[in-house]
Amino acid sequence: MRVFVMGGTGTIGAPTVRELIKRGHDVWALARSDASAEKLAEFGATAVAGDIASPKRWAANLPRLDAVIHMACEFNTEMMGAIDRRLLAVLLSTLAAQPKRPRFIYTGGCWLFGATGDDIATEQTPLRPLPAFAWMVPQQRLVLEAPEIEGIVIHPAMVYEPCSGVFFRFAREAVERGAIRVVENEGVRWPLVHSEDLASLYALALEHAPAGSSYIGAAIEALAVGRIARAFAKRFGTRQQEPQIVSAEAIAAEFG
């Protein structure tokens, strides 16, 4: 398939692009910098210059596509919902003119299920999104119902890999701060998935998933964040072995 990927150099996107190319797909990917374009070229993908905030500048120049994978988001701005809505509107209009109805994988996230307590979320669990990500719910509904495409949704768990992802901050703080910060409560449990395992899910969904389906990408159902932080502190010999509890507001003010 000829697949267009948005977010193809990120924690999720880079291994997904590599997996698709390994499976023989012709991958085109959005690149908003020369460095991103060079990285995509190293993977074997064709770079399309542009960014998701200005889709009209590049969408009309896309080639004939068999599929689109959307895993890009502007997390560092309060306008991320508006950016995504505008991006989808332009893309759906563009894809409607394609000779063949393309597959379209939209990326949600475990935060759309909210805090589930002792219950493990499944694909049948009703969405109760954290307020900052509530805008994603109508977006994914639009993707699943749009007649122009074959919509599929993937909800990644907390994604980890050696050089980025949710554990990267833990490793950096273990070395640089002398204490690892945990948000709100060290008893909060994270579902987890390695980036390469998640890439396999995207590839399998692209090739086999029926239109209108949704999947949770998780390999570990629930691991207490305090246990993770303590393991990092022990591994790096951090001065303070106990996690430092910080508020959600404080961490959001720092990272967005």
C-alpha cells in the first residue's frame, strides 16, 4: 500500500514507519523540518514538506493513497484541538477526491478512558476523557463514521522506549534532579506498551482491521507509577529513593 503518515518521526511514528517499510509498503510522511525529512529518508520513506497546523499548503499535493495514519499532535499548545479539527476537515475533503476510498487510522490514547479505578478498560469501555483531551472524542467519531474513508482508531497505552517516551523523563530526573517526580499519587497505575510492539499493531490494523473498529494498544495492563519510579531511582543510584509527589498543574505548567 501507499501510506501517508503524519507524526512519522515521533516516539510512535518512527518505529511505525520502519515497520511499514519492512513489510513492503510505500511510505510517504509529513516533515516540518529538514532534520525530520533527513530522518525519514534514512528510514526509506518519502518526505512531504509541511506541518499539521497548515494542511492546505500540502494536502492538495498528496499522491494517490491507499491509507493514511494520523499520529501527530501539537501537545505544546492550547490550540491542539482546533489544529486537529482543521487538519481532519482538509484531509477528508482531499481524500474524498481519491479514486479509491483509503483506510484512515486515527490515534486516540488511554487518557480518553480516564481514571478507571480497579477496572481494566477494554474496547467496549465507555470513554470518559481527561478534560484536556475531550476534543479527541468527536474527532475519532468523525473518523469512524466518515463515508470518504475506512476509519480505524488505535488507543496507545503509555509508550516507552530507550530514548524517548514516558520513562525518558524518569531516567533524566534520576540523574539530574536527585529525585523522580510522580504526578499526584504513586499508586496511579499505567498501562504500558513498547513502541515497537505498538508499531506492529498499527501495521496489522492497516492490513487487516475492518473499517469502523477500535483497538487499545497495551501490553502491560497496570503497573504502579511509584514502583516504576523506585526502580529507576535504584538503577541510577538516585540520592532520594522515594518518589517526589507533584501536582498535575505543576507538571502541566512545565511540559504543556
